[in-house]
Amino acid sequence: MSKNTNVEAESGPKRFNLVKPYEYRGTRYDMLVAREPKVRDLRRFLKVAEADSIHAIEVTLADLCSVDEPVIGEASIKDFGIMKAWFEGFLADLMPDSER
């Protein structure tokens, strides 16, 4: 059975039920909730991405989830990939159809 990896941007808050929950500084993270990105998030992402694209996504996801950057840094690669794909869905909406 083939898995649909196409991720579409959804409006409103997004709940991420973590595949690999973890603890960071005494707080247990089983789920993260991200608000919908805004233009200011895009500006900051693009500015940071010039130097380090992974760090830019980490910073942006931390802002969107209202957590400190290290909280996102402690997420598993699988969970990070799921959150990254969600955010990239918003970026894809900015591209012309011919570039998708």
C-alpha cells in the first residue's frame, strides 16, 4: 500500500501527536500545537534560511508552537519531518503552479 506523502497546508492550529514523545527540562511533550504561519514568520524564516535552512525551520516551528528552540531540537527526526512537511505546505502555496 502506498503512503500519501503530499501534505497540504491547513488553516488554523495544527496538532502534532508526537510519534516519539520526549521530556525536556522536566516537561513531557506528547503533542505540540502550532498556529498558522503569518507573513512575519515567513520573513524571519527566509532571513535565517540564508545561513542554515534546518535551523530556520527549527526557529520557525518553535515560534509557531510557542516553545523554546531547544524543545524542537529534542524532537525525533521523524516528528521533525512531519512538522517540517506541514510548514513547507504553506511555502508551496506561495509558488506558481508551474513550479510545484
